[in-house]
Amino acid sequence: MATQHSRSAARLMMAPAVILLLGWMLVPLLMTLYFSFKQYLPMRGDSFERGLEWVGFENYVRFIGSSSFWPSVQATLLIVGGVLVITVILGILLAILLDQPIWGQGIVRILVIAPFFVMPTVSALVWKNMMMDPVNGMLSYVWRFFGATPVSWLSDASVESIILIVSWQWLPFATLILLTAIQSLDSEQLEAAEMDGAPVLSRFFYIVLPHLGRAITIVILIQTIFLLSIFAEIFVTTGGSFGTRTLTYLIFQRVVDSQNIGLGSAGGVYAIILANIVAIFLMRIVGKNLDR
Amino acid sequence: MGRITLDKVTKAFGEVEVIPPLDLTIEDGEFVVFVGPSGCGKSTLLRLIAGLEDVTGGQIRIDGKDATAVPPAKRGLAMVFQSYALYPHMSVRKNIAFPLRMAGLDKAEQDRRVKNAADVLNLTDYLDRRPGQLSGGQRQRVAIGRAIVREPAAFLFDEPLSNLDAALRVGMRLEISELHERLKTTMIYVTHDQVEAMTMADKIVVLRAGHIEQVGSPLELYREPRNLFVAGFIGSPRMNLIDGEEARKRDAATIGVRPEHITPSPDTGTWKGRVGVAEHLGSDTFFHVHIDGRSEPVTVRAGGEVAMHHGDTIYLTPDEERIHRFDGKGLRIA
């Protein structure tokens, strides 16, 4: 890219990709913004051809004023936070375990990664019908074996169940990233700490954990982006009832169940804002951790 | 105190025995250098002493007490690693204080000792930096600082200078030697560089394939190498090893002559040859001389400004007093 000529050639060559990407992101965003200021109820006969009525911020006020808005934000944060805590803590422990030299290491690692390849809908169905079913589920057998009354998971402990299912899906991802980070730790550092008189736990907290800091922030960042939009797991299991209605699910209900596209779009804009607030926080943490 | 005794110590990785039974005594306050080609087991030996590897057999005694099963932290030894092994997320101050913090010393005492170490090693201005912001030599000093604050019975150095450039290496060599003079603590130093071994050691241990080939002061090894391996390993440039007719004349299978014990001359001498490569170092000149009927050139040291060049005829006269004679098994003939 040295000369003026090659620089303009490069711009020309990149233009199609840039335009495609911009269109891909900008068109849906602009349409969402457009709809969010309109009254658009297809079942009542609203349509593009007849022109949509401009309602200003009415959709925004209604969405936020609805009794299900704050609980949905709460449910979203609860599920995202819960999954993050579980996957990061268990991920670190699993990564340390998998880092030990064991027989059949390759197969064990593939087995650990396997849940990540199962589609969300499928894994949620498997959990719902094979594990958590209060009559025929595996867990109900375990409970009965110990003489306890089986828990009807998806209604009595619905949020916890969703967190469990989603954690199961995302644990492999966290484990994988953290495992590669652990493997990059210089073993001489651990030996130096051992010579310096640090027992196993101190070595973990003073050497291993700080070394993993960067990988942990990356896991949190990537998972948060995906977890804010989990949908299939809720749709298949509780259908949004029993306090599992997240922001994403609420928007879905407004658009599809209530057939109110304007209201749903306003919710979408709130979701974008929420995601950006989270992203700003995360980027600041990541930026601090990556600047080393 | 830091007297370390190895008694029939062996080490095997699976079926492979890397250290056959080995006996060695390191006296208190000695600067001992383990030297040998790569893969000779010198680092393994150091790690056995440190406790980072378990011995397969035998006993390690530190100050007379059996330390074979004692964990590394309890042996009272400090180690400086080849990669320095500094903790990247801690400041220099915290790095140096880490062993003290692990030992549960109070804050004031920690600060006092860190300050002392920093003074000794010229690190006072860098205490609040991270290791990543330091140069190689400074990192090396931090690693040494982390070792000295513990006031250990002995220091273990695992090729500490191999990641530094040539000029820094010479400087750090002096600093470590000075540190030893000042602290008078036992130091065990592993290197593959015979120049480091010769310049720093009180006692050199030459290792090959886990065996101790010879133990002695640098000059003992230089004057009386016990076998061909030590003869070839100690001294720079290498000793010329000559077999065949010349060796038979002197009742030996192989004779060895150091480049500095051969007198070159343009017209008279014992051996006649032709100058190959000439290395002019300023103070010295090394000629690689091709002697008729011999495939390997003989290295000769001459004065700095000798006017002989590639292709010139040259006569060499070895100093008969200083010819080393070896028998068919490669052992020295007294």
C-alpha cells in the first residue's frame, strides 16, 4: 500500500465487501428504527401500501411502561450473569483438569467439546424431555432414588433450569479458550513460584489466575454477546412463562404473538441500547486487560 | 551454610537413564559450574538438587540433612531460570517480594529486604515497572533479586545468561561473580559455555551423558584434562587433537596441543603446512593451518600483527613440555 495508486486500487477492491456489510447491518437497523415510530398492526389491516401512521415515541413509552418490561430485563441479566459465572468457574476447573496428562486425552477433549456442536433447540428438547421431566426424566429418577420428591424443574425452578441448560451448552467454549490459555503458561513460572514457597492454592491465585485474566475477559465478552440473544432454549422449554421471559423473548411475543410490529421494534431499539451499555462496560474491561 | 552432597543419585525418565549413579560434593561458599554439551544432563542435575524433579535413586544431603524427599520450597535454595520466569502481572517490587510474602514476613521487613536487593542490583528506579517494560539484563537482575531476598543456603542458576546478547553477557558474568564475592553463598551454575565456566567457577564439573568426566578448578582442567572429552571441551579455541604417526612418536594414541602452545614461524619448525583461514582478532591471530597428509587443520595462536596470509607456507613447533598424551581409550597418560 505504498503508492497513491495502489491505495485507491485497494479501496476499490474492498468496496463491494464494505458496501455489503454496511447494507447488511444498516438496512435492518434503519427499518427497526422506522417501524418503532409507526403504528403497525398487520392483523388490523395496517400495511405499507396504505401508509403507516406516525405515532412518535408512543411505542417506546408503551414498551417500557408495560408491566413485563422490567421483569424481562431482570430475567435477561439474571440468566446472562448466571451462565457467565457458572461457565467461567467450571471452565477454569475443567481446563486445569484437562491440562493434566491423562490416558486418552484426545478423546476426552473431544467429548468435552461435544455439547457445543448440539443445536440449541435440540439440546433444550433433550434437557426438557430426558433430563428434567418430572415423571420420566433422569433427574426425577435420581431424586426418587434418594427418596425425595422429583422437582418439576421447568415450572418450579425455571430460571435456574434455563441457566443450567445454557451453561451446559457454553461450558465447552469457555473450557476450550481457557485450556489454550493455560497451556500457554510458562511452566518455569510455576516452578519459580514453587521454589519461592507458594503452595498449590497460592500458585493458582497468584500465577495461574492472573495469566488467565485475558482469556477470561474474552470468554465473558463473546458469551455475553451471544447470551443476550438466547431464544430457542426458552421457546422450547418454558415458552417464556415462570419468569423466564427475557428481553429478546418479550420482543418476540410483541411482534409475533401480539402482531404489533411497531411495539416490537421499539423493544428492539431498547435491546440495542442495553447491549451497547453492556458492550461499553466490557470493552473497557477488555481494553484494560488487553493493553499489556 | 550451603554444603550439598549428592550420594549415588540417579535419574531415569521411564526406561531412559539420564543420570547414572553420581557422587558429588559441593562445599559451602563454592562457586560450582556444571558444564557440558546440550543434553548432557546438567540441567536435570540442577533440577534434582532444586527438588523440581524427583530422584530415581540415591540421596541428596543439604548441610548434612537428608533433603531427598523435602519439597523445593523447604530446601532453602533459590533458583534463577533461563527464561527468568518473572511474574508478568506483578511489578518488579512485587516480584522480588513474592518469596517473602509467601514466607509470611511482615510488610516492613519485606520492604527493607526488597530495598536492599534493589540497591545491590541497581534496580531502585525500576521497582514500580512491570517485567515487560524492562530490558533483558534488567529482567535478569530482577530474577537474581528475587533469589537473594530469600537469603538461601545456595543459589542455583540454570543457563541464566543464554538469552542475553554478547556484551551484556560479559557484564552480567562480572556482576554474578561480584555477587558471589560479596555474599559468599554457595552457587551452582549450569552453562554450556566453557568461557563462562572458566571465568566464573571455583570448581568446574564437566558432564557428558550424565557422567561426571572431571571435577576441578578451571586451571586444573586446562592443564591436566583427564580425558579427550575434557581436553576438547575446555579451552578456546579448542585443543588440536592429533593421532597417527605424530602420536606414535610420542608413545600415545592421540596427542593434544593447545593453539597457544604452538610457535609458528615462516622458515623453520617441526611441522610444515599451509595457512588456510586466518582470524585476526587484533590482540591475537588464529591460523588454521593445513598440514600435508592431515585432513583437519591445526589451529595456531600467533601474535596480533603477524604478516602471514592465506596460502603462505608456515612451519609449526609444538611446545613438547605441554603436549597432552592420551591412550587408546582416550584417557590421559601421566
